[in-house]
Amino acid sequence: MTKAIRINQTGGPEAMVLEDIELAQPGRGEVRLRHHAIGLNFIDIYFRSGMYPAALPFTPGNEGAGEIVALGKGVKDFEVGDRVAYVSTLGAYAEERNIEANALIKLPKKISYETGAAMMLKGLTAQYLLRRTFKVKPGHTILVHAAAGGVGLMLCQWATALGATVIGTAGSEAKAKLAKKAGAKHVILYNSEDFVARVKAITKGELCDVVYDGVGKTTFPGSLDCLRPLGMFVSYGSASGQVEAFNIGLLQQKGSLFATRPTLFHYIAKREDYEASARDLMKAIARGDLTIPIHARYPLADAAKAHEALAGRTTTGASVLIP
């Protein structure tokens, strides 16, 4: 028997219940993984609430880190005792789980389990956003919404290391300080300032090459007004609600803009891309271009409290569950 958070009916944080579950032996191509840390992400709320559909009942969570305790048939590249991390299908909020070996990345000893659990979904998201969706280079000016959030802080650090000028938005002075510490040259307090007007003033009317928007409804279409002609709007999250349907002619009117709504799992669908992205991420960590501070730790049994903090947008940086 092992313990896992189960959602039998979608709803609020109270929908998550810690239950004893029986795990089968790992199947062909699978391993049994004992979690040492589990990553918390805003997408977990989307699944819990039913915004993103999942077959009931289910265990939420898409990333974690731990050690392999058993192997299924046909697993060749991993051994019992290996330290690993992953971003994968639902099922992370558990003491132990069975998972496809193909979803795992070996974790160097220099990277802790907590960092491993926090870096996979958010870190690989930052990787594809900065290195593939829009390839950030020296001289670029970028706007990062929610710059003190888990992905936001990573974007600020890594983009600065890549030579870009980073403008961030944040909801409080405390969060603004975190974003500046992470490398944002300018931080706009969106609750008290017009972020479009401030971006225009900061850039002297030149505007930005790319906007990374994990907020959604409340920052659109203002984000488009922060882009110079041929700039790119990247909507990668919906913390304030999803961007509603809009007339695509807006992109032409505002400067022949590009707009995309990417998701990590399309970028790492091929094993070779997954491995290459993870290598790039871990190299950035090894160089010091990227650090992943853990700002909050919750026992697995307190997953509901963790979700309340996430939904209230009172968290900064990365948070983890500890089984």
C-alpha cells in the first residue's frame, strides 16, 4: 500500500483526498518510483477544478523526483537506486507511482530532489519558451508577466544571462524585488500602473520583441500593444482565465504580429527533444545562469493548503510537496 492524493469529483481544494492505494507491479517499460519531492504547478489547479478534463478518479501532478525502487520488464537504461526526475502524465501527488521509464531523466548528484522536482515542468517550459518558441538573443527586449512566479523568475534569470533586457510585471513590491533580484531590469506593478504605458516609456516607444504571458485574460490584449512590428505574443498560461476568442485581424492592425499558445508536451514529445531540452536546462543550472529556489514546502497531506496558496497567487518561485 502507498498513499496518494485522489480526486473523485472535480472542484475546490477540498476535492483532494489522501487515500491508501494499491500499486500493481510495474508493467513492461515501467519503473516503480519512490518520490522524494513533487512539483506544484498552476496547471494542477486546472485539472483539479475540471478546466482541463481528466478521467475520474485521478491523482493530480505532472512532475516529481525520486529514486527507482523496482523495474518492469524491458527497462534497459535505468537501474534500481537511480536518482531521476520527470515531467509526465498525471499521477505525481503520491508517495510512490509506476511510470514509463521513457518519461524519466537521470538526475545528477549535484541537483537535489527538491530542485529536480521543481525544475522539470517549469524549467523545461522556460527552456522551450526562450530557446525554441522565440530564440532570445543579446539585444532583445522582452516582457515577462507574473515575473515573480515559478516560470517568471526562471525566464528573468535565463533571459538576462542570454543578453536580453527584461521588463517584468508583478502584483506587489515584494514580488517586484524578487523579479529584480532574478535579473529583471524594470518591474511594473500592474495593480497600480498601466503596464502598456510603462512599457512604452521604458523602451522609449521601441516596444518589445516578445511578450511571455502566463496570466491570460487580464493582460490581453494589452500585451499586443507592448510589441513592436513583427513581434511575438506567447500565451503559455491562464492564471487569470483563458484568453477569449479575438479577431485575428488585430495581429495585422498592431504590426503584423505573431501569436502562439504553446504547451511543453508538444516540445518534448520526441525522446531526443526531451533529453536535449533537459541537458540544456541542467547546463544552465550548472553555469549559474539559472537557480531554482524552493520558496514553500508542504507535506503531501496538505495539498489543499498548497492549492489555496497557488490560487490566491500568494506564492513566489517554486513550491514542492514532500511525501
